[in-house]
Amino acid sequence: MEVSAALIQFPDVDPTALTGVCLIAFSILFAIVYHYYFKRFQHSKEKSQLHWQGIRDIFEDKKLAQSEINLIENVIERHNPTNPLHAITTREGFGKCIEAEMDAVAAEHNSSNFRDVGIQLRDIRNALGLDYIPIGKPIFSTREIHVGQHLSIATQGGHKPRWHTMIVQDVDEAYLYVSPPKKTQAPQFEDGSNVSCSLWRDEDARYTFDSRIVMHGEINAQWRLSHNAQKMNRTQDRKHFRMRFEQTLTVDILNASLSDDEKHLKKRKTVTKLRGKITSLSAGGCAIVFQQSVTKNVFLRMEIELPGVPPITLVSKIVGMSNISGGRSLIRTQFLATTNEERDIITRYLLRKQQENLA
């Protein structure tokens, strides 16, 4: 029997043949899809193997103990198995893994184990060099606060909170350890109290966050604070607008006393010279990183080079100093006896750079 339509004739449909054609088509499609996903799986597997080989090379180079290797490998497999290398080589990736792990350990309600794990993970962070924070770069969590940082804390809930200055004595992945400055009476807080905290990170910004007094130690009046679990508030509040500015230079340490007339400081004799790096600049002062410590009661003379203008020789006094990662010192300075022309040159440069950044 034949079916005709106009001048075209169609043969009868054979169900068996049609089924065979469909099976062949589906088999080909399945083979293509299977091949695609198999290739992706193989690629992902090979990539993962390369990542883990790179990680183990890092562990060997950093000379991690086997117990530390076992711990951090378990942490990565639980919290970032898809991109393990990212968790080992970046602050952000490592921080997310650590935060997730510490939350999981905290859920066990074993304070002794919580602290032990926090100390072990801190040792691993230090060994991997992930405790190093570049000057001017923001921090992601309270676990990145450095030792020696000044911190203001106040009990929450009061009408007029009373702020107390504390110094960070130690940091691990479990707690912050703070104590009041020497010859300062320790504030009276109760264990378990919720507190508000504020700190100024040199050449970065002011951070505010919440914490909790976990324990008041008996030795050196040291307080143990919990790490903040939420995103920290970051704000700027300087008198002079300050911007990132980098210049490696030789700084003169001046033979002068704090009682000298500022007008004659630029002509003073040099006691010694130190190599440093300016990291930020404002019309009122700058910040310099030195590889060694500097006596606070001295003046600094430096020559700042800005694009399009002759070098400017400026003298400054030290208004703050702190130890930062890598054994370096960060010195905050205030310019002295600057002329209106010198301040205008710096201000115009900073405004121009600000407009370029906004654009």
C-alpha cells in the first residue's frame, strides 16, 4: 500500500526501522554527552591532582609538621575541595576555610579543643605567610589584626559607653588576647560581656566590630576576646585626606631636639640615614615603613618626588609607630614648618589622583 500526496509518494513507515533509527540517534547523542562530561571529569580530576601536588610542594617548602599537614588537608577537603590551592595561597580563601572550621569546632562545645585547634591553625597561617598584610590593604576579619595593635573596647548597652584602651598581645584563630597598657589600671569587665570594639589601622581605616569577653586571665591582666563573626565596619576619619602613595627613599635622622625652632629644622645636620618606603601621603603628613625600629624623639627629613614638580624637602616629627608583619616598623609622621606653597602642591596632587581614581 502506498500513500500519495500530490506527485510525491511516501512508503509505509516501518516501526522496527524507526525504532532502530531513534536508538542510533540517542546512542550517538548519549556518546557525545558522555564524552563531554567524561572529559570535564578527567580535566577536573587532573586539575585537582595538580592543585594537591602544588599544595604538598608548598607544605614541604614551608616544613610543616605531619600533624599540621593532616589538619589543614582535612580542613580544605571539608570546606573548599573544589579549589584547594586558593585556600592555601590567598588570605581570603584561607580565611573562609578557617572561619568555617572554627565554627564547626565551636559547635562541639569543647573550649579546650577549640583553643588547641585555633593555636594549631594559627601556626599554619604563619608558616604559609598568610599573616602578612600589605600596608594600606584592608583586613577581612579580626583574625588578621596584628600584635601590638591598639584597640578601644566598651561594654555594650550603656547610655554613655566608657572606652578603654587595650593592646593586642597575641592572636590565634580562636581568640584575641588583649591587655591594658603598662602602668594602667585594668578595666572591670565580666566574663561573657558583649563589648563594642574600635581600632585604627595605620594607613588603612578605622574598624568597628562587636566581640565578647571570653575570659579574664590572672596573669598580666590579659583578656581573651572572641573573634567577630560579622563583617567589620570600615570608615575613614582623618583631618587631612590621605591617599596611597609609594616612594622608596633615604630618610635623614636629624640632630635636633623637640624644643628646637621648627623654622631651622631643614638646615640641621644629619645624624644617620635610613632607607624607607613612603606608603601614604596627605597634606599634613605621611607614613613610612622601615625595616628596623626608629627612636621616637627625633625628626625626619625627606625629599618627596611628585610628578610634574621639583622635589620637595620636608621635615616631620613622629606621631605614632607600630610593629607590623615581617618584622618591620610603620612610622606615622606630621609635617613641620611646611609652606603654603608646599601644602598646595601636595593637595593638588592628591585631588588630581582622587579624580583619576573616581573616573
